[in-house]
Amino acid sequence: MKFFIDTANLDQIKEAEALGILDGVTTNPSLMAKEGIKGADNILKHYVTICNMVSGPVSAEVISTDYNGMVEEGKKLAALHPNIVVKVPMIKDGIKAIKWFTDNGIKTNCTLVFSAGQALLAAKAGASMVSPFIGRIDDGNWDGVQLIEQIVRIYDTYGYQTEVLAASIRSSLHIVKCAEAGADIATCPLSSILGLFSHPLTDIGLEKFLADYKKNNG
Ligand code: E4P
């Protein structure tokens, strides 16, 4: 399973990239706002900065909600860097725009997906990736990981090439559950990635090995 980091924070991207296990980045307008990146030009520049920091795909979201607007915006985003993936919302015009991007060789990430039916539409339009928001589903007392399993099953049955990108990850356990469910990618906050390192027995074991080495070697 590929690991993406879900942030527009450059320090966090740098830290995740330095681990050597980062495969890409996802952003959204809320994450850009959180970092205080405002103004169309600054936002575009920020995407380029991120693309230059990592070697994998970087999702950049359109803010238009009409077909023509999304196509124009997406073309502009895609021209920024070869690693840009145009992130398009799961609405009727979004699906039409994804079909246009697919036909014109531009990679897409269909975002704000909360059901298998929506994921089916995204795959039929040829989306490169589909983003089910599992944390937000869990927040509503539904089972986000179950949705990942369902989408993976449907895509496998019909041989859709769309990658299942588990989004809205809230914990390290979510990452493991998404891996078990067969997600192709998980996009995660840095804290959830770092949480995967932790196990008290690792710490205790390492401490003992080092102590025994010291005792034996002075
Ligand atoms: C997906 O690409 C989104 O950026 C993200 O995962 C949303 O997560 P949230 O529910 O924590 O806002």
C-alpha cells in the first residue's frame, strides 16, 4: 500500500519524505487555508513547491463546481508540474470533468466520496484515484473501513484501474485496517504515520539489547 501525506505543511512533508516511505501528497482547500496560503498565485506556487519536495503524485483540488470551470482550472493545475493530480469533487459536473481529463491524459482524484455508488461513477469516468473519506464516515457512526472493502471488491470484480485512496484517516489503526481492506493508498496525517512506529516492546527490547552490549563490552 502506498503512503501519502494529507497536508499542505512543508515541514511535515519534509519530515515524512525524509523517512523514505512517502509515495505522494494530498491537499485540499481547507489544508491550504490552515497553512495560511491565500491568493490564487500563492496557492499555485505552493503546489509547485510541494511537487519539488516529493517524487510522487500531488493532489491539487479545483474550486470550481461547474464543468467548464473545473476543466479550465484542472488544465492550469496539471500544467504546473507532471506530478499534479487534479482533485475533483464527486458531483455531476465533476464526473463529466473527470471524463474529460481522462480522455485528455490528465490524472484525477475524485474526492468527497462517501458511498460505493459514487466510487462506481468515479471509476466509470476513468478517475485515476477515488477518495473515500473514512474518518468522516466513522464520525457519523458508519463504518469507513467497510466502505473501502466494498469499493475494492467492486473494482476487482470489474477490473477498474482506479486506485482506492483511503482518505480522512484519523489514526494509525485506520492505516492498518485500510491495508487489510486492500486500499491501494492511504493518505494520512503525519501523526498517524509516526504512530505506526510505536510499540512498547520495541522500546523495552532495544533498551535491554543496548544495556547487555554495554555490560559485555564495557
Ligand atoms: C483527502 O484527500 C482529504 O484531504 C482529507 O483526507 C480529508 O480529511 P479530514 O476528514 O480529516 O478533513
